[in-house]
Amino acid sequence: MTKVAIGIDIGGTSTKLGAVDENGQIHFQCSLSTDKYADFESFTNVIAKTIRHELEQGTQYLELAGIGIGAPHGVRRRGTIEHAANLPWSGVLPLKESLEDLLGIEVIVTNDANAAAMGEKVFGGAKGMDDFVMITLGTGLGSAIISNGMLIEGMDGFAGELGHVTYNHINGRYCRCGRRGCLETYVSATGIKRTIFKLLADHFGPSELRGVSFDDLSTKMISESAHRGDQIALEAFEYTGKILGSKLAETVQHTNPEAIFLLGGLAQAGDYIFKPAKKYLDESLLHVFKDKVQVLPSELLANSAPVVGAASLVWHKHNHELIAQ
Amino acid sequence: MTKVAIGIDIGGTSTKLGAVDENGQIHFQCSLSTDKYADFESFTNVIAKTIRHELEQGTQYLELAGIGIGAPHGVRRRGTIEHAANLPWSGVLPLKESLEDLLGIEVIVTNDANAAAMGEKVFGGAKGMDDFVMITLGTGLGSAIISNGMLIEGMDGFAGELGHVTYNHINGRYCRCGRRGCLETYVSATGIKRTIFKLLADHFGPSELRGVSFDDLSTKMISESAHRGDQIALEAFEYTGKILGSKLAETVQHTNPEAIFLLGGLAQAGDYIFKPAKKYLDESLLHVFKDKVQVLPSELLANSAPVVGAASLVWHKHNHELIAQ
């Protein structure tokens, strides 16, 4: 009999779900289309049905230890998803309550970056660290701050909105939040695409990216171009890393972390992003912090990180209760 | 028999020391010159002697519950003062160890802003708050962040260096830390003096501050001039509050606090500083945070706040242990 926690990662288009044991091993994993469900109730019903079905189907007997969920605007202390613009359902969604009613087991809800941070702490490179920061680089920039071994959630559960700290509020890039110059308009998969297009506009030299549309352009393509020495691609990484590093200095001066982990497509570009980020971070720091904070790639596998992170909410709570006893 | 905690506030020129009971009442208070003691050992000997003397002198029998100390660059987890530029002794000073050896009672050391934050939580306006920020506005800008009811200290104990987040790193004001444009070069008692002198240089209109030297100018004089309608003084407060508010937005987006407390001479200017700070804070915030965070004056009396704050380190620990039992 193996104890597993179900990790659920709710995204705008698809929701991933998997069973993760105490060692981080995944026993099953599946996904469903989030945007297929017009009302929230049918969505939670299908989630519950899928979990029951998968647990019964397995060749191995799996005992359910709990359910952890990472979702945009997920708030742990209320167990809700609140006003998430990229989900099909508006308002405040009682996710914890709904699933607990349906499945009779404890459900922990938080936002996706917090789930990733917990995954890093339980199963990844942040084992044993009490003070670190997780930056998730996807369409936007998500973040989570762990201090004193605990997630910083703040009064309303909205702490860690580093995607919307301001890099340039006067003539900065327009942000989907309605303001200008937010960090994620520069540092994210979308941000680096915007930078490529800015550089293609500013310069007249050749670039293999001149033949690619904004919609077709991906972080992977930019990395590959950089690898082949494309000057526009190389400069875009330098520019992105510089802004990331100089803004992370402010985060370090707030919370003095041991490490900052980067997760997501942009983080997979390796040295192209890590080198300038680390360089400009150290340049921007007050002397007492210089050369002390590590900037590291997440040790979670990118494609399973959200599910493993969500499941780790359950394992972290279990470990914590064991220690407190 | 009354239990008291000794609170000690170590500053560059003077050290204040007082006995504070569980209700925040001060039973005795005295001060000594920090810069009179060339070596750290004589300083701690005098501190110990003073405490013993005061306890024996009192008409009332006082029982010592512990000693709390706020000091520049004080680090709680190591019980040390580390490389404090404005104290007469260099290097790492084993403050906790020295005083515990001399007095045989537990000593808690932290930095001055952390002590003030604890004072606010135990005796002031932050009672019952688990998430708040304390900004101390003196010669420089100090800060402390409380999240999940605990001080954020970070890996090295240096968290909360908001005085050195960057407002303008390109052509900003020179800072004593060696960098440019740090927040405290604009927002502090010294910062607003620099702003007055910048405005006196930029404008040609009359101001009652044209007759005052930089050395003679004080926050109190600027407040009084503002009160009499002096345009330079009024504009200096608006400018200072604007920079404070817009930078505090980043702090709010990191930690989502319930309130931000301002303590110190500049905070005593009331609406002159609070109104623009609050206005530009709300203007700079992401929508989920808007109009939610309070900006409040510290409820601790300015002249006894450092001593009461330091003593509250002891009472907070006692309360915490009582709850944990």
C-alpha cells in the first residue's frame, strides 16, 4: 500500500492532475481541458470523478493522503480561487469546500508559484532551506517567497506579486494589469518576445528571427538562435537577464534569501539568462548581500513541476505536523 | 514584585536603557555615551553595572525577565552586532554572549527597526497583526517586515534593508553605502533636507528656509515652515511622500501587509508626509492591493520607542512560549 497525494495544476487551457508519493515519484498523471467546463461545478465534479477513477484503475493499491492544488489566484487560507482573469469562471470560487465535499479528504489550495516553491522545498533544490525565492517564468512572471521556512502569504494571501513590481512606470511597456512597465512585460516568455521585436525594430542588421512572426516566436527558438550566435537573440537575453537581476536585488534586500530559483521555459535557456541575471543582481546589491545569494535553476522537471509542487503542499503539511508532535 | 524586561537601544552617540513591564510601563530609564568607550568590553561592563545598580536602587522590587537590545546591524540568530559603521567598535561583536556571561540572564539582540516593529506588535498599533511593515525615519531609513507573525530576518539576518532599495540608480543622490539613488537619500531626516536644498537651488522664489544652513536645518523646522505655508517646505514633503509611497508599493507587492507604520521625526510631520505617501502608494499598486493597506503613525512614543521596542523582544518571546505550551 503506497500513500499518495494528488497534485492538481489548474491552468487557463488545461488542468493537470497526478498522484505523487512521499519520495516525489509520480504514480499516475492525466490532464483535462479547463476551458471545456462553462460552470465551475461541472469542473469540480469531473476532477473528483477523475481522481476516483484513477485511484480505482491502478494496478497498485494507492491510499490517498490529501489533495494539493496550484491555481492562478489560489488563496490558501480561504481555500478559494479569487478573480482569476484567465480561467473560465469569474468571482470567488470555493474550490477547497467543493472538492472536500465531493471526496471527503483535506484539500489545500494555493497559487501556482507557491506550489512550485513548496515542490522545490520538499523535493527539489531548496531542501533544508528556510529562506528562498521562487520565480516562475511562463506567459507571465510568478513568484513565491519563503521566509522562516514558511510561505509569505500576507493579509489577503496575495503576497509575492513580483511580476508587477515596476521596472519603468513612465514610458514602460503596457501590461495586461492596466499599468506600465511591470517586470513581467520584460521578464517572461512574452517579455523576451517583446524585447526581440523591439531589437528587430531598433537595429537594421541581419537576424534569423526576422522571418518569424510574433505569434510563432518561442523562447526555445530564441535560445537556439542565441546558440548559433544570432546577435539579436543574444542581446535579448542580456537585456532580459539585466532587468531580472537588477529587480531581484530589491527582493533580496527585502527578504535576504539563501537562493533564488528560476523555473519555466525561459529558465531552460541556461547561461544565456542566468549569467546576466547573476551579474546584474550582484552589481545592484548593497555590500552586505553581494556574492551571497545563489541564482539556481529549479531542480523540478519542468513538465511535472506544477503537479509535483501541488502534491508537495500535502507532504509539507504532513512533515510539519510530524515535527510539531 | 514586578517583572521587568530591560530594553537597550544602542546608537552611535548614546545608548538608552530602561526597564519595561508587561504592560509597557517604564520603571526606570537612563542613558550613557556610546562613543566614550573605546573598547567593546568596557562598554558591556558598564551596561551590566548600570543594570545591576538601577535594579538595586529602585524603591520597588523588580524581577528581571530578560534583556532585549536594538542595535545597528544587530543580528538575532547570532546575538551579534556585525560591522556597524556608526559604532566605535569594528568587526563582529558578541553582544549576547558578553552580557549573558556578565548578568546570567537571556539576552536577545536584533537591529533597531526590528525592535521597533516588535514594540509596535506588543504594545502599539500592530497588536493582533500578523503581517505589517515598520519604517523608521531617522538619519537614514530603517525597516522591518513581519509576516506570519514573525520577523523576516533572512539567511544572514539582514532582511529589511529598504533604506537601500533603489529609487534612481542612474543619476540619483550619492548614498553613504557607496551607491546612488538609494531610498534613504530621499526619504529620511537627511533626505528631506537634501530635497529642501535641491528645491532652493531649482527655484528662485522666497522661502523662510533660505536663511538656514544645511547643518542647522531640522525636520521640525521644515514641518513648521510647511505649516506657515512655505512653498518650498510643502513641495519637499510632497516629493518625499511621493517617493516613499511609490517605493512602498513594491514592498506591498512582496509581502501584502495589513499596515505600514512610520516612526521617527519625519513621521511626526503628520499629513504633510502621510497624505502623499498614501496617495502615491495606492496609485502605484496592482489592483488587488489598492486601498487595502493602511499607512499609520507608530503608536509608540517617539522618545521611548527604541527602549520599549527592545524590551518587547523579551515580552514577545515570553508570550510566544506561553502560547506554544
